[in-house]
Amino acid sequence: MPRLIFDIETVGEDFDALDETTQKVLTRWIEKEASNAEDYRLALEDLKSGLGFSPLTGEIVAIGVLDGDRDQGVVYFQAPGGKESESTHENFKLKPMTEKEMLENFWQGAKNYDEFISFNGRAFDVPFLMIRSAIHNLRPTRDLMEGRYLYQQKSCRHIDLLDQLTFYGAVRRKGNLQLWARAFGVKSPKSEGVSGDDIGRLFRRGLGLAALAPTLALGVVLNRLGGGRCGLALGGRHLLGVFGGLDGHRLGGGGLGGSGRLLGGHARSR
């Protein structure tokens, strides 16, 4: 079953540039709950830094995809000012483009895959992708929200590793990707010096995402490694069934040439 591992990065709008009505809507609950000026200030800072978590006040600035069979991937990313050009980092192609172009490429390539793997994708990545696609008048080619449980998914399969690793929320403390990576001895993207929290700041400074692309790519690879190793480590029949086909240790596989797969639009022949 052709597998695609994916991840997105987002940034929020500049709060100070929003119209007055929108600012009032966003700060209404702060004004009601803040007990003093300092509480209001801190809450407002949290709100400003969290605008990228909603597709209503944020946008996608990078989408990372990895072919789970060939270990070849692409990072589509926005480059303010058009200063960046297409390049390559190890087994990833780095392609600058607009948000709409990123979404078009993602959904076009998604048509060629039957299985999708993410980390917290059902709660964040996929809803964000779908809403931003609707804003750009784009139609998704795969229903990645079809049924939370795997047996409910008929048209394609979306394995959210966070769901699987926490047994669909049964575990009290879920842990983020950093903690899961550490637990299973996988190199964390944060060890490369740039985390997701830095993206908004660097993006607004007009530095582009070329310097961040290796980190984004590593985050996608991490999803793959986590899947393969967790299935073996936990040893449960269900998890082995989900993750058994993910050879988490096989990196740097054959190129796309001659394989019938082209992840640059990640079109793939079967």
C-alpha cells in the first residue's frame, strides 16, 4: 500500500495589522477573565503567539512529504520576497512556492497514495489543510478525516501516530513529538537548532524557510522512524499491524528516477 508521511508548519497573522473588529472578537474572553493589567498583557501575548494554530488567523508556510517506500521527499515552503530557489537537502527536494501552490501540489500528489501517516494530524494538520484549501477554493482529493478509527476508514487510511501511541487518548499524558523521539532514541528536530516555535519569527523577518527546511524534513522523517520502531517496541498485535510495514531504519533508499514515482508533484505510477 503506497504510503505518504506528511507534516505542516504554520504561522499566524500580525495581530496589530488586524482590523479592529477582529481584534475585539479575539480578545473578548481576555477582557472578561483578566483580573488586572498584567494578566491581560500576558494573555494577549499568548493570543498573539498562538494565531498560527487556527486556519482562520494563520497560514501554512511549509508542507513536508515523504514517500514511505522510497525515502524520497519534498518540502514545499513559502519564501517571502521570492529570494529562494529550488534546492536539495539529502533525500529531500526543497521547493519555494505560495500557500495555494503548496496545497495544489499536496492534494495532487495525495491522489497517488492509499495510506497517510502523521503525528497529531487528525487534530491539527488535516483540519488546517482542509480549511486553508477551502479558502483557496481547492478541493481535497483524499478524505483524511474519514473515521477516527482505522476500521472506519474505507477510501484511504490515515494513521495518526499520536492516536496510536496514546491508544486513542487512553494515556493521560500524551507527550509531544520531542518526548516520543527522545523515548525511542530518535534524533529530534530541535537538536538541529531550530524548532517550530522559531518559524513565525524568522518568517516575518523575511528570512524565508530554506534554512529551516532540513529541520522540517527531519520532522517528517521522525514520523516515519517513530512509527516503525514503536510497532516493534510495544509489541501489541494492533500496533504491529499498523506499523509493521514501516521499515523505520531504512533511510537513503533508491532515487525516484526510473521508479515511476515523482514526489515533486508527488505523482506516482502504480
